[in-house]
Amino acid sequence: MSSVDTAPVGEIDSREKWCRRGEDLLRSLMGFLQTVKIHQGNNRLVARGVEALRQTVSALGKEDDQVSLLVAHGRFFLNEEKFPHRPMVETLIQTFQRYCSQRRLQGITLLMTINETSDEQIVSGARLLNDAGLKEDPEMVLSQWLEQGKLPWLELAFESELHAEHPEESYNQSPGMSYLYNPIHQAEGEFGDSGTRRQPDETTIDVEGQRASTGVERAKIDIKLKSEATTGKTAKQKAVSSYCSALASLKEVSDKIHQRQRVGIRRSVRLIQNMVDLMMDKEALFLAMSTIRVFDDYTFTHSVNVAILSMCLGKRLGLSKVLLNRLGLCGLFHDVGKVEIPREVLNKAGKLSEQELAVMRSHPLKSVQQILKLRASPEMKAHLILPPFEHHLRYDLSGYPRINWENPISFFGRIVTIADVFDAITSPRVYRPTALSPDKALGYMLEGAGTDFDPLLLKVFINMMGVYPVGTLLELDTGELGLVMETPGDAEDYRPIVTLLEKDEHGQYVKGEKFNLNTRSGKTGEFLKNITSTHHPSTYGIQPAAFIF
């Protein structure tokens, strides 16, 4: 059964309306482009085509100020959402794909400025777009026309720029709108995620480890995964790519909020959808990704980790893809209100004053306020506001914000709360340089079952994470340190597989061999290595993801 089959009736009706409008837009655009090929600008059919295009763009673009039509890896994306396979428009989509391919485009975005653009400019722009298919270098020609303002109602996604400069965005998804070529956006620094350039053959994420014994000593670590020329990206590379992109999308949202710009979430929606697709088969990879800790970007990495942990727990609970997408977005945006909290309060090393504590405790409500301002449909925002509001409320309704109702916390709210607390108490912070090791964190949370947390959901979460969660640092009776990689399903006494850590000539820990702690001596039958204690990796300046990936 598909996720759509399990969706509420109202949601199915809304989806069907969205599909029909998408089909109308595709017909209007391709029909108009064909009409201007064979008729003069004063022809009635051309005028009707302009009006039909305006109406269909307005119907779909009123929330985002634009509508994107993209083709990637044989799939069609409308506003960066995968368009369901519909036989009645398959030929039309193939026609659109050929049209884009002839112009070295991966997609076309129609802007709401089409309503302020004259008929003559729209017709002229359509003719230029048609003519580009006859040019030797259509990309260069179209880029020049865009820079000259000859296509004021369009943005274009070029194949070369999307694949060469942002390989992490193209493995199995549509190219993001942040990467559409627009000279104004490029000048403002919005063309890429961070203003840096990456080589096409690698994916990189920078993470930082903390050494608690020296306060906040940071050691920068690069996780670089070389792509394979013959087989494309590995599952690990895709997981790293999706994590990088999720971080970038959150930073983009934060920057736009600070600049008081309208914030769209289509890129975030697309990223969560692709995370869910990959997670369905590679849950262990995403649990490993959730061990990433970046000290200076705590709020962003924390939010991505909460989204990952929430989705993994939701998957264990049997939620459909539609609901997992929604749950992931709730986790991603649960702390978006912190952009309004002064940095000196967020990062204060000492105890907060009563006034500062009140400011900090206002962030769930501020998250709701920011979500309501997003460029998204009312239905989407309605689905997202409750869990961020509730994520500091306990199962017994204590916590904050203070509320005067007796209704239980929502299902998604209870999931996000568990993920939020686990990631928070296992993350070193400026006001708490040491953190609980993952196994001790689960023990601590278990004490709050029935009061702080839904006991049934917490039990599923603990079973999912395991007695020794991925990223736990183990001290062994041999004097060695081992980092937990996974726990096999048939492991005796939940004894995991670890990566043994060794010191190099500089005294830094490096990755050693893998060892299964279930291994016994052939002579005595005793385990060869035993666990004596557990530690948080930051105690030793270790960033788990650097060893796992």
C-alpha cells in the first residue's frame, strides 16, 4: 500500500487538486511555447496562451511566488516535489524533458512576476527560449539574456552548473531552487550553500570534536568520501550529502529570517523526502549520521539530528512515508524560534538569570510564529506548528510553555521530545563541556518514563538505539578504546562491533581495525575483550562520524 493510500481523505483530495493544477500548468506552458512558434504576437491564440499561463502560474505559485518544473533522472518534479506517475501526462512530460535537454536545461521556474510583465515581454521571452534550442551554445545565450533582463518572468536551472558545482544535490533528486541561475541571486551570494566550491568527485562535511579536559578545544575533521566513477555515489555518500544539504537549508532559512525576507521551505521539503527514501533501506546509516556534533553550529546540527532520530523512530513505529516526511520537517524546524534568541543568552557559559531563562523558554512559541510566516500552504503550516510548540512539554504536561489544557501531547510532539532530549544531553555545550555517553543518556531518560516521556515510545526508541548506541566510546579490559559501529541482531548480551582506536605519532586517535566483541577464545571459550566502562567521545576529543564514515 502506498503512502498516499494511507493519507487522510482531505489530504488525498488536496493532492489530486495539486496534480491537476500541475498538469494544467505543463499543458499551458508547452502549448504557449508551441503557439508563439507559428503565430504572430497579435494573434488571438497567443493572447489566450498568455492568459492561460498567468492563471495556471497564479494557481500554483501564490504561496511561493514561483512555480518550478524540473526533470531529473527520469522523474518530473513540480515545486521540487516528486510528481506521481500519471499515464495521461507521460507524453507531455517527455516533451518537456526533450525541450529542456535541447537547451541544456534541467528545469524552468516561472515567477509570479509574470502577472506584472506585459504580454509583449512574455511573448518575446518565449520566442527567445524557443530560439535558444537552435544555438550552438544555448546555455551561454540564455545566461546573457537573463543578465540583460530579457526573461524577467523566468529562472532557469542549467545542467552544467547543477552537476559540476553541486554534485551532492543531484544523486537522486531534483536540483534545488537555491541553485537556479539568476544574476541577482548570484550577486547576493545565494547561488551556493556556503560560497565554497567543491570538486565534483567528493563530498565534504566539516565537523568539530571537543576535548573536555581543555575546556573547548576544537579539532577540525573533514569527512571526505570519494565517489565511484562506475557506480555513482555510495549509500554513505548519499547520507553525508543529505546531511550537508539539510544543514545548508536550515542556515538559509535562518539567514533569511535575520534579513526579514520571506522564507520558503520547498528545498527543506525535498531534502526530507529524499532522506526518507534513503532511510527506508539504510536506517543504520542515518543513526550513525546523528552522531555528528558541530560546536559552533549546535542549533543547526541539533535540528538535523532531531529530524533524523524522529524519522527513524517513526519508521520503527510503522508510519507511512507521507507521515515520515511531515515528522522530519517538524524535527527540522522545532528550534527555528532560536534565531530570535540573543546569541549571548544562547551561548552563556554560566547560569541564566530569571529574565534570561524566560527569554530562552520563549523559543517554542517563537518557533510557531516563524513557521506561520513561512512561504508554505496553510495545510503544511498547520501540520508543522504543534510539535515544535510541544517539544519542551513533558508527558505529564509539566515543562514549558505553561499551558492550561488537559489534552495529551500530540503523537509527533512526543516523538520529537524524545529525539530532542537525547541529542541535547549527548551534546557538549559551552555551558556544559561534558555530556552523557549515549548509553548513560538512555538510562537517564528511562528514569523519566511515564513523567517526562511516553513510556511506550521511549521503549521503542531504546530498542532502536541499542544498549550501546552507535558512537558510544567503550573502554575495554585490554586498555583499548573502541567506538561502537553497530550491534548485530544476534549479539550475545548486546555486545557490539567496534572500531578500535589507536594513537598516531602525534598522540591523536586514528581509526584501527574493527573488532566484534562477541569473539571468544578458541581455547577457553571466554570473550577476548570485555567492556569495563563507557565514555562520551568528546572526553577524548573524538568525533564519531569521522571514524564511522
